[in-house]
Amino acid sequence: MPRAPDTLNRQAEEFILLHHSEEHTDADTGYTERRLTDIRAEISATGTYRHSAAELAFGARVAWRNSNRCIGRLYWRSLRVRDCRELSDAEDIARESAAHLREAGNGGRIRPLITVFAPDTPHRRAPRIWSEQLVRYAGYATAGGRVVGDPRNTGITALALRLGWPGGPGTPFDVLPLIVQDGDGTLRWFVLPDDAVLEVELRHPEGGWGAEWGLRWNAVPAISCMCLEIGGVCYPSAPFNGWYMGTEIGARNLADTDRYDLLPRVAERLGLDTSSDRSLWKDRALVELNRAVLHSFDRAGITMSDHHTESSRFLTHVDREEAKGREVGADWSWIVPPISGSATPVFHRTYDATERRPAYVQHPEALAHTRGEHLV
Ligand code: ARG
């Protein structure tokens, strides 16, 4: 929501000075002072201000750098920014979101990318993407209380159906339509074109299992429910992606008991003794499921990192930032991978959790239909 002018002035100034101090925007003497004067005038005339393209790109990149939950921040400078700030119609957002997925997917060589749509202004609320990510799988609640698909998405699936989406074929991996809320509050749904959704069929390197179960996952994790906040300006529709780390799929999406809950099935296929937790059947099934995920992405030629590589990259990132005189905020419980934590170097230390701006923040109203904490 729009900020009171004095708060906005202060946040704008803080951001412009940060941009100045890191990118030396004052090579042209006096630029920063002039920019601040212009922004103050613009805020007093219109209640908001417009970022330059350079400010927008810097803000989006630093917001990634400031994401305390993200282990993949080493490449924060490489984030590409698609400037779609002039777009605020739901159709345009759906079309450009599909274009985003194609450009990010890049035939398998995944590129970190953000598309920034219209910001909120004091006169007009910007549209919002209600879908948690651009690509999500439906979760159909059945009469018996079982869910076909991803149980995480039963809320948004029910909403899509209520809005008139006819539903998919009913597989466990039906791609949901994108749900976009217009500036006037109307909710609309848009089916993503097939060629925008890059997916990988999953199979175990030795057993080959997975294929016959129809296991798959999408290749581009594009979070679409977070607001990009830069210098007091809120861009509620700003889908962004990096590439997957295998454990997100193999140790969480497919394994959590409130998601696809596949460990019992994998253990059975592996012939493990599931009569007691002490046989460590869950642990063994987790490892094999994660091997299947990494193997399948590799075989398909699609970028994916593993938790060992990404952990050591993260510590490189921390060192590089510290060498620049910047402290890296981090949330230990999100940074440490969900399997083999202590076998990765990120486990064996603590982090400062200070939150900084610019940042990607949750906007609560779009998340009302999902549940609490571990949203991404
Ligand atoms: N954990 C989320 C998922 O499994 C994606 C979060 C972002 N991940 C990323 N590698 N950029 O869908």
C-alpha cells in the first residue's frame, strides 16, 4: 500500500543513497543530490515516484541479495530484469508471465530472471498474481479426504475451479492456471501455454522407477506471490526465478508427508524394512529420491544444483560480501539443506538474521488461501 509521503521520502532517500554508494552514480558530479531533489518534488506532486531503469535493476538484484532464506545468492548480480512496469492488465500479465517462463527456461540453461509489472500508486492499486509460483500443480481434494496432486495447492485449485477453470485431466501433475487479480479486485484465470512450461520426467538412475509412476517436476521455480519493495515503492507483481536445488524437489515437494508423501512408496520399491523407523528407511528413501531428481535433470540437460555445491557457493558469497564490507543476513533454518545438513559447510556456523531493504516481502492477502510459514 502507498506510504505516507514522509515515510516514502525517507525510504526513497535511503535507497538512492545505497545505489549511489555501491554504483558510484555520482561519477557525474551532483547527480545524486539532483536525483533526490527530483524525487522529493515528484512525491509531493504525485504521492509516489518512478525508478529509473538502473534503479529498478539494482533494487531487484539487491532484494535478492537481501533474501535471508535463499542459499543461491552468489549470482545475485546476474539477475536479468524485464521492465514491464507499463503493464497492469490481467491479460498482459498472463502473457508476459508465459514469456518470462520461456526466457528463464532458455531450453534448459536456466537464467535467473525477474519481470516487474506496474507498482502500486496512491491512485491505483496494482494487479496481483495470486498463484504462489507461475507453475504449480493442482491439488484436487477427493470425497474420501485424499488429495490427487499437490496438497499444498488445494486452496488455489478450489479457487480456480470456482472461478470457472474446468480442471485438468486429473493427473497428480496438472499445471494450474495462473490466477491474477486486476487492479479493481476482479480475479481471473489464465491457462499457461504448454510451450512455456518446461518439465522433467523423473526416474531413478538404476531402478528406473519413477517413470512408470508418472513422476515429474517443473524446471523453473518462479515465485509470483511476493512483493518487490524498493525505496518505499511496492511492486506486488514481480515474478522471479533462479534454478532449482535438487533437495527442494527430492527432500520436500515429493517427500513431505503433507506434500506428495512418496517415501513409503520409494521404500517399498527399494525393498526396505519399513516396520521400524530405526531401519532408517526414510533416510535411505530420501537419498534415492534425491538421486533420481538430480539424475533426471542432468539427463534432460536442465540446470539444477545440488546441496553440496550450493552450500559451498553460499559461503563463497558470504566471503565475497564481507570483503566488500557488507554483512550477509541469513536464516539458518532455511539455509541448511533438508537432508545431510551436517555434511554441508553451511551447517557448522551461525548467521546474523538482520533484514534489509530492498526486499521481497509476502503480501498477506494473496496468501490467505494457503497456509502459514514455509510458503516458498
Ligand atoms: N522451494 C520452492 C519449490 O520447491 C522454490 C523456491 C525457490 N527456489 C529456487 N531455487 N529459486 O518450488
